Amino acid sequence: MNFANFFPSRTISLYMAKMFVIRTFAILGALVLILQALDLLSESGKILAVAGNGDTEVWRYIGMRTPQIIETFLPFSVLLGTILTLSQLNQNSEVIAMKAGGLSAHQVLAPLMVAGLVVAAISFTFNERVVARATATLTQWKKVDYGPLPIDRGDRTNVWVRDGDHLIEVESIKGRGDAAQLTGITVNERKNQSLVSIITGSTGRRDGNGWRIENAQRFDVASGNLTKLGSVVVANGVRPDQFTLSTVDADGLSFTALAEAIDDLKLAGRPTQALEGSLWHKFSGPLSAVLMPLLGAVAAFGLARSGKLFVRAVIGMALGFLYFVADNFAIAMGNLGAYPPIIAAWGPFWLFLAIGEAVLLRTEE
């Protein structure tokens, strides 16, 4: 069968896609207005409490918060838009007319799923270009309680870096590159995952391929002896950027930037499993727009005059919301390391794709 023949006629396909898109974005617009107003009620007082802040800062907050709301509630809007579209088509007996014309359930849903794919592409692009930047800036602004944003000079505190089997802890680091200055250095020297000795130093600076620490002393775990070393070079091969890597906020980075950050963290010996799950969720999250027509399809089939259309719509809505619960649960478990990153990001999508297909086949007639 020709792929083009899988869809209804061009007129019907455009009619259904238009209904779906208009309802989806109308619901999204209403949700954004309501939720932004509620959010502003709680945050505007904090913003205006800072000396010098006024209407400009309030609008600045709205400009950064609105993309986050859109990202969060676009999948919900797609779900509700799907259910409203299919319920109306069912109520008007248009689904019955299409099935009487020889169309299968999948052919009836095909225009909505293609429109959902377009919405998913728009969502992914919007998240990459707008949401990530807005989230990163807003997070930093909240950290300073909506005051002036400080200039990031690369200063970090409580940094851990792995050097082979050894673990290096630095209380603080100032500056970047070869000009970086370390304070409060502790090198935990290990062999076969067992602690052998501990080297401590007051300050450190870049020296060749390693780091020269001053006022160093070594504590031998086996003997309990403490030896003063004076000035000694440690951590050969550890780059300055491994110390200056800050905590990575996956929501504040685009897919490419997050992938690069994960590579850097791996080189620094830091765990990246949770970030890898968030990385792949940047694809699976927007693709939920393709899944929603399938989960909401229960509202399309069955006789509207049977009085069960509302019940079918509720079932479709419940399936959609259950997917979002499962998706958030999987990401949380991935952050804890209980789920592998791929399972955390893609598991709920494929699971509910199978559930949607099963429900569709069960309720079609």
C-alpha cells in the first residue's frame, strides 16, 4: 500500500490537523496566562523587594519564566487538545463516517500523529533555543534573590576531582586555566580502592603538568605517621578545567552543551548517569506530543450516543496523565542511579506506546 494512502484524503487530514493544532495552542495559551499570573503573585514581591528593581525586572522575570511554563505544559496541552478534537469528531459522527469509508483506527489518527510530530519538532527547537538559556539565567538570578547578577570569574568551592585511583578535594579555587589558585587541598591516595595515605596542603598552583601545593604533609594510614613534605607536586595530568567544572544544570543547557559537559565530567572522573538520562530526555520529552493522540484515541471510538463519551474522554486523559507520572518517576529513578539512562529517558515512552496500541485495538469497536 502506498504510504500516502495510509492517510485520509488531503481535505480531511488538513481539517483534523487544524482542529488539533488550534485546540492545543489555545489550551496552552490559557494555561500560560493563568499559571504565569499565579506564579507572578508569589514572586513579584520578592523581585520588587530588591532596591532598584521595578517594572522592568518584573517583565524580565516574565520573559524568562514563560518559556519554562510553555515547556512544562505543552505536552498537557497536546493531550487535552487531542481529547477535545477526537471527542468533537466522535460527537459529530465524523469518526463513524470515516470508518464507514473504509479507514482503520490508525488511519483516522494518522493526521493527528503527524501534526504531533510537527509540534514535537517545534517544542524541541524552542527548548534548545529559548528555554535552556532562560532557565540558566533565571536560576542564577534566583540564587542572588533577584539582585544584580554577579560576574562568573570561575570561582568554585568544595570541588572533588578523580586522579586515577586517587581522590582530590579542594575547598576553593579561584581563577581559570594556569592562573587558577587552590586553597585547602586534600589528596586521598588509594590503592585497589583502599585508602593508603592522605596528603594535605594549604594552597596550590599550577606547576608544569601537575599542581604544587605548599605546607604539605602526608598521613600514612597503615603506620599512623604524619610526615611534613613542605612544597610538593601532586595530581600530574589533572587539568585546570577539571577543578573549575561547576555543578551542571541539565535544564539550563542545550543538548549539544550538555553532551559536552558530560564528556568533561567523565574526564574529571565524576558521575554522569543522571545527566545522561536528562540528555536523552531532551528528545523523548518533546516526542510525547506524538504519543498523546494514541493515548487519547479512546475518546474517538465507540458510539457517542451510548452516553459513554465522557467516560472515554476521562480514560484518555487518565492514560495521558499516567504517562507523565511514569515519565517523571523514571527520570527521578535515573537521577538516583536506579535506572540506566536510556531506560529512564525512553522506558515510559515505549511502554505507553504499547499500552496505547493495546487500548486502541481493544476499544476500536
